[in-house]
Amino acid sequence: MSALDFGLGLAGMPETTIAELDKQLPALERIAAAIKQAEPMISPLIPVFQKAWPDIVAVTPLLIELIAFAKAKEA
């Protein structure tokens, strides 16, 4: 058990979620590296994202529900 796992457990995160996080850390690391590499191309798009941000916030709860539904159907 890592210090991160211990801290997340103390914070009340379920063990299954901690295990999934541990499993996906390499993917998160690759995504972070890709974002860092693409930052010069992403920065000019910030005004576009800012304009769309209210819509992103509005649909996020729906996306979370859809993901949960899909995961439930997988199991």
C-alpha cells in the first residue's frame, strides 16, 4: 500500500476506486505528458473552451450518469 493509497483510504475513498486509480496511473501519466507536449497548440484554443465552458458544466452531470449506466451494464 502506497502513501497515496493510505491517504485516499483515510479520506474515505472506496478500496475498489483506489485500486482502479492505481491501475490507471500509467494512463494518467501518459495523458499528462501528452497535454504538456500539446500545450503550445492548446493555448490558442482557450478562448474557444471558455466560450463553451457553461455548456460543458451543464452536460457534465448527464455524462457522469451515462458513464455510470454504461459501467453498470458492463458488470
